[in-house]
Amino acid sequence: MRQARGPARAASAGAVLVALALLAGCSSTVHVEPPTPTGEAAAACRALDAALPKTLDSRSSRRSRPR
């Protein structure tokens, strides 16, 4: 008598697809142009930056790139 392999085979195929998707997502660099807000949006961004804590869980903030 033959055993049903459907669920096991589907799980294996799903795992392979997830692994391939993760590898494909990490294989190249994506260039993202940083936003350049103006007017009220720029003022809101500056206010938010000033209001954010300089430390979190005893760790200092750092600059990120792109700025």
C-alpha cells in the first residue's frame, strides 16, 4: 500500500520556495533615492528629529546612510 506524500511534499516545496525568495532578495543592492522634504514637511521632520531620544536602552543614536 502506498503512503500519501502530499503534505510532506508540499511542505518541502514551500521551504524551497521560501529559501529561493530569501536568496533572491539578498543577492543585489537596491538604490533608493532619499526623500528631500520641503516646507512644512521639512519642518516636521526637523521637529521629529529633535524630539527623538538621543539614547535608547543605554545606547547612543548614530547617523544612518543615506542621511
